[in-house]
Amino acid sequence: MFLPYIEKGAGARVALLHGFTQTKNAWDPVISLLGSDFHTISFDAPGHGDAAMLPFNCSEAAEAVNNIAGEATYVGYSLGGRIMLHAALQFPEEVERLVLISASPGIQDHAERDARIAADSDLAERIGSIGVEAFVDEWMAMPMFAGLDSSNNQRAERLTNTADGLIRSLKLCGTGAQESFWSRLGELKMPVLLIVGERDQKFVGLNQEMRASIGSNAQLAVVPGAGHSVPLEDPQAVARLIAEFST
């Protein structure tokens, strides 16, 4: 069980997984800033890029990442963060450090989770109805992506995804489909870095709770001026935080 990936550089191993509608190339701005001191492995998430046809849920995706990355710092943004959290709980001996960016450990409330499953299902139907290009434009117009514009939103790369792949991703690894890990955060014994954007107030609050639930091995970095898409809005800050955390 494997996922398509790109390897660059040498040195400390860093595995990276992107967010919904992105591909493994989403990490290029961060990887270029990390430089040759790091051996980066950026993956296509299931349903995205060259993994469009792979029907993996979050747990299966975590295993696929681990099969390639092995012992490394695991970095995930949003959807990728959910998968990397699975990896840290499934393979704690190989996830040396965990970096979660704009990520959540799931929805605890059953009614709220059911509502999110229904919303993800509606979103999947919307993708099938209007196609990838129109959906990506609608998706990027959401307030949470207000910090992105034509210079950094990677629209052209997002349009390489397929409707079937994005639908599959929502159904198998959407926020609604994800198991809630709030009660298991205390199991994370490796160093954990939580990164959020200052303007992403919902996730600032969530990650403050996550840090408290994980314990003293967790730290929270709030990036000034950034919103939800921190790796694209401020790749310099993200690269610096990963570099300092991973060495």
C-alpha cells in the first residue's frame, strides 16, 4: 500500500501531506525554503493528484505514508494533518515529531458529526454536478481562504484533480468520516508542533484545546497575519518553524 510522492534533498527526513483540492506540489514553496539540509517526501493524498484512484481512508492513507517515510518528522496541513495524526497514533515509534497545520482531531459531538457527514455528502454531490473547475473556484471563495489570491492559491495545480477523486476523498477521509481522536491526544508522546494562522480563529481555539489535551510535549505556534492556508500564505514562517522543530 503506497502513495505517489516526490523526494528532494538529504539530511533530516520530513514527510509532508497537503490539504483538500491540493496535490503533492502544494509544498514546493515550503520545500524550496527548507533547502538541501532536509530530505523531504511530499505525498499525494488519496483522491488527489496521481493518487486520484486510490480508495484509502485516513487510516489506510497513514499506513501508506509510513510505508515510505519510515522514521521522520510528519507534517500535515488540514486534510493532511488528519492523516498524519492517524499515522502518529498508528506508528508512534516511527513518527519522531509531528507537525499539524490548521488541523483538527475530529468531531466529538455525535449530532455535529452527523451534520458534517451530511454536509460532506452535499459537497460531494456539488463536485459531481458542476465539475472540478467551478467547484475549486467556489471552494477558494470561502472566507477561510481569504488570505489567498492568484499569486499563491495554486489554482492551476488544483484543477489537475478529478471530480471522482475529490468525491472519494470526501467520503472516505472527510472531517465527518474521520474518527474523533480527542480522547487519544494524550497518547502522543513525541514532540508535537501545532501551527495555525492568527486570523483563523476557529482553529486557534481548537488548537489551544489540542495543546492542553496533548500535554507538555506539545507547543502551539500562531502565525501573525495568516489565515487557514498558512503554508501558502506564509511559507517562510512554516519553513522556519519546521526547520527549528526538526533539528
